[in-house]
Amino acid sequence: MRVLVLGGTGFVGRAIVERLLADGHEPVLFNRGHHREMFPSVEQLIGDRYAGDFAALSRGTWDSAVDVTSYLPRDVAQAMDAVGDRVGRYLFISSHVVIDGAGPGLREPVRDAAWPLTDETYGPSKVACEQDLVARLGPRATIVRPCKVAGPHDTQEGLTHWVRAAAKGGRIELAADPSQPVQLVDSRDLARLVITLLTADKSGAYLAAGQETDFTGLIRICAEAAGTAVEIVPSPGGKVPLMKPKELWDTLHRTPAPEMLPLTPLPATVRDVLAWDRLRP
């Protein structure tokens, strides 16, 4: 497949491009060109979608497109205008937070959210993106709704934070409830799901979720991977990465789409994140 990837050098996009290459497909990247060295052999079309610069997409055809970087309805609309009918399937990376609580219904869409998005507007804005995509493309639209994504090259304050903390060993102050559920999805499992859906030409919406644990279990897994001993000490009143208010705990038990099974075991994800982080400057 010849696959247009909007993004492609960030965390999730990078995993998708790496999987496309590994499976023998031909990715074409559309982004601002800040990291051309990441995939030097891949065709790269330079533009800035957030500035409305889609000129590089005025020519070319693609079997499918993967949109990693749309957050507002206008992002989706402008991208669809740019590629027109020169793309087959359009796969949109959404989020599991479009789901209202434990589900299965969706939250009410918001089409006029201002940037930067908040916890109150991020999910509803993604709902609007999904609806507009399906309304325009119908069966050519595919939606993937990931939980919190983790894996190598993740520079956000998520799993990487806890891998680093556990690698130091000793006392770990935990502001979150130790029994809080934690559910992550390995970026490589997400990428594999994306390519599976594209090759099978599947429409519809799919949840990308991983194995569950709790905060205590997560920290213990991180310590085991690093070969350290840790002491988890409750520290109420603060805020730490992956911490959620109790009223949102029911959103941390998502069922992964059958198409993404089998899942990468969480200890394997942790080990790979630790190995990657130790190689960083």
C-alpha cells in the first residue's frame, strides 16, 4: 500500500511509519519537515496543516491516509479537502475519551473548541471530528480510539516517568491512590492495528487498549524491569502522571478490538521503554 501519513515523526506517527516500512508498505509523510533525518528513505511532503498550507498535497494518489494530528473539526475538514478523492481509505486516530464514561455511547460533540484543548473539550472535539469524517466519507472512514499510549520514544509524562522513577530505586512518593486502575496501549500494538485495518479495508470504529494493572502493580513492574527495590509511600494532595479522579476510573477498563490481539505484555513494554530511555542523552 501507498499510505499518506499526516504527521509521522511524533510518537504515535513514528510507530505507525516504522510498522508500515517493516511490513513492506510505502509511507509518504506530510509534515513540517522538522525531522527529515528520522526516515531519510521515505518520501516527505512539506507543509503546515495548522497554518492551512496543504499545497504539497495538491498532487498524488494514495491507497489510504492515516491522520495522526487532527484535533479540531476544521483540521479534518481541511485535510479531506486537500486530498479530495485521491485517497482510498481515511483512518483517523481519535481517542477513547470520546466515549461517555464506561460507554458505549459517545459524548456530545463540540465544534467550536478553542486551542489549547482541555479535559472538557478534547474528547467532545474528537467526537465532532469523527462525525464529520463519517458524514463525508461514509464507508471509506475508519476510526481508531486509543487509550493512553506508551512505548519507546514517548517523551510525554506517562509511563516513561514511572520507568525512570523506579529505575532510581528507593522511596517513591505516590500522590495517586495505589489501587487506581491503569490501562495503557503499546504504541507498536496500536500501529499493528492501524495497518491491519488498512490492509483489510475495514471501516468502523475500533478501540485500541492494552492490559490493565493498578498503580502499585505498574510501579512494581517498572522496578522489576530495572532490577531495583522500591518503597511506595502515599503522598496525598499532589498530582502525578497517569493519575485520574475516581469518577473516571470506569474509563480505564476498555476492551481492545479483537483485531489487535495478541497484546504486548506490559512488562515487555516497560523493558523496552527502559532500554530506550537509557540510550537517551
